[in-house]
Amino acid sequence: MIYMDNAATSFPKPEQVYEALDYANRNLAFNAGRGGYKGAKEAQMALDTLKDLLCNMVNISKNKDFILLTESATIASNILINGVKLKKHDVIYISPFEHNAIVRPLELLRKNVGFEIKVIPFKDDLNLDVEEFKYQLSLNPATHLFITLVSNVLGNVIDTSKIVDLCVNSKPVVIVDAAQALGLVNIEFEKLKCDYMIFASHKTLYGPLGLGGIISKRINKLEPIFAGGTGTDSLNTQIKKVIEVGSPNIVAIKGLLESINWINNIGQAKIRDKVRMLMEYAIDKLEMIDEVTIYSSKLCEKTGIIAITHDEYSPDEFAGILDDEFGIAVRSGYQCAPFIHQLIGTKDIGGVVRISLGYFNERTEIDVLIEAVEKLSEL
């Protein structure tokens, strides 16, 4: 199989991640923070080390209270959306690139609370419509902003600080979804001008499934929505702040710890440069095939995601043939992003075929993809 669905989950993982997962399953699968024996202490050390590495990655001071680990980025978004205390008269602005991990929890809560959700205006060229957004903000100042840092459909990097700077009549709570960015895009938390950042282990961090979380200096400001055991203060039946409840997934934690070590050893810039080189090479080849339409340009700041359609096939048909006849794994459809397809004009044609490249892809694999697309175009 030639795997080109890294935006869904990166594959393969670095070898040291597989080794770490095996080691943790065999030797470290204890309740971190619950016991005073050596195994539990080693598990706790892995958890604390991971939090330090995550703080370093976004250039904030090491503080375990700045990292909240969850089962996934989706769980993290639900914690945030329900924890920032949205009110009936709030105006929530979201980007058109948002994933349903943001959109659906917001919509679910809106039905009960009654706040308003608005989509930040972007132009057809995928640039922010500054004047239109300023006009909308003059009528309805933002209470909260939800901004995806990298589109999971197009791969373009969004300038979050530019959006925040336009909110001169309010000081919105800013939540950035970095599930497609952390580990690949250089992130300095303060420069994002956000209050909370969501991340996922299994995408651009090259870690295992089953782990995500929130990075913020304001986690203690959130209203808790989950309660349970923590291993501390056990006689107290009340919970007053957001904390990590339940047994931590120490196996995934150890895996993510090693994937970040791998990123740091290779160098994030080297990983980013290779992915961009592969993306540009693929786009250059695809541009030469008349039947293929490419959405977004390699000239903008973007990651290794390429969205295309083919004149002769629906996205589902195209992806199915690539898999069945050529052994190439790509993703077709709407990619859980309900608004972006309206903007790029693919809503009524079944979405796009998404080619998402990672560090472990090679140019020879792209050559196989191009040869397959050319064959299909000749039929």
C-alpha cells in the first residue's frame, strides 16, 4: 500500500514509537500518579516528561498545569466548548475551515444555550476578507473565536493573529485547533494570540491514536464537565476545576513522548521541508494533467495536503479506483469539514480527493500516483 492519508492519521510511525508502545504495554501499563511503587513512578515520570516536551514545542514555560491530556482532540474540543461558559447572547465566530470536532459540539450546545454562530468571511482565493469581517464585527463583536490553524481539506495555514487583531471592539476568547499543525508548523503559543490550543497525538506529531489535549495557561478558568478519580484528594467528592480524571493512557503517552523526541532529533524544519518538497513535486506533476483540478496553490503557506477533483470521476469513484487498482490510499468526500466545500465549490460534486503526504512518503510513490492518474485520464 502507498499511504497518502496522513491528514487522517500519520502512518507509518517512527520505529522508536512502536518500540515505546511495546515497552509501555509490557512494562509501564500502570496507573500514573496512583501508586508509590516503581512502575507507577516511572509512568508518572513519562507523563510529566511529555508535558514538558509539549510546552517546549510551543515555546511556553514548563508547567504541567498548562497541559491537559485527553483521549483525543475531539474530546479536548468538547471540554473547551462546554468549559468556556458560552452564554445566550454570545457571538461565536468560526473559520470556514473548521472540522466537525468543533462545529458539531458548538451546534449541540447552541440548541440548548441559544448563542449565535457566524462564519468568518474568506474570499475565493482563500484569503481573509478583511473589510467584510471588519463590517460584521462592527455589527456583532466577537465573544469567542474558533480558528483551525491548518485546514484538513486544503492544508493552508491560517494567520490566526491577523483575525484576532481585527477584533478591536471586543476581547474574544480564542481557541485554535492545531490538530493538523503541531509538530509540522512552527508554533509559538504567544504569537498565535490564542487562549487555548487543541492538539492531536496521531497526526503531525506522528504519535499513536488515543491521545490529544489542550495547551493553555488558562485551563483552570474552564468549567469542568467530567468528574472522576485522580488519585489525589480522594475523600473530597466535589470537583471544582478541570483536571485529568480516570486512568491516563500511559501507553499512548509513552508513544507520543518518543514521537516528539524523534521530531526533535530530526528537526521540525527538516520534516517540514521534506513534506513541502513532496507537496510541490506532486502539484507540479498534477498541474500537467488537464482533467485534474487542484484546490489552493503551493505558493501559499501550506502543509502536505493537496485537494483535487477529476473531470471524469466522482471523488469516491476516483479514490476507490486508486485503492483497488493501484494500491494507493487517499481520502475522498468532505473530510468532516462542512463549510469549506461551499467556499471552494465542491459541495455539490461530492467533495474532493485529498492527497495528504507525510515525512515517510517518497518521490517514487508520487510518481506511482501520477502514473495512475494519467492512466485514468486516458481512458
